[in-house]
Amino acid sequence: MTYRDRKAPRTARQLLLYAVLNGVAILIQLGCLGFSRYVLQLADPVADNISGTLVGQALATIFRYLTYARWVFPAERDSER
């Protein structure tokens, strides 16, 4: 099991953080698309795919990776054991 060494999960807190951070990641991805469309005036399908799918999804994935590791599934410290 992946988290076998950890204490009982704080599922309600983790679920809420997971949902909120996913919402922020979605806004990051949509923000990249919006920036491309409304600031740079690039409204063709290729620009949408590059800004929304490639750039936006890459930034959202990095954001999720960093925030999940820190707040949703934090590693237990040795002093807390």
C-alpha cells in the first residue's frame, strides 16, 4: 500500500484541499487560454491547443504536483512519529 506507514488519513480535509487545488489548477489552465485569446488576440484552434492544452496543462500539472505534495498528501515528519 502506498501510504501504509502513515497514520489514519484526514479524509475530509484532504478531500476539500484536493477539490480546491483542482479548481485553482483549472483556473490556471483557463487563464493561459484566456491570455492567448484576449491579450494576444490569437483565436485560432492551433493557438487554443498550444496555449490551453500544452502550456496551460503543463503549468496546472506542475501546480498540482507541488501543492499535493505539500498540503494534500504531506510526508510525515520524523518528529511527529
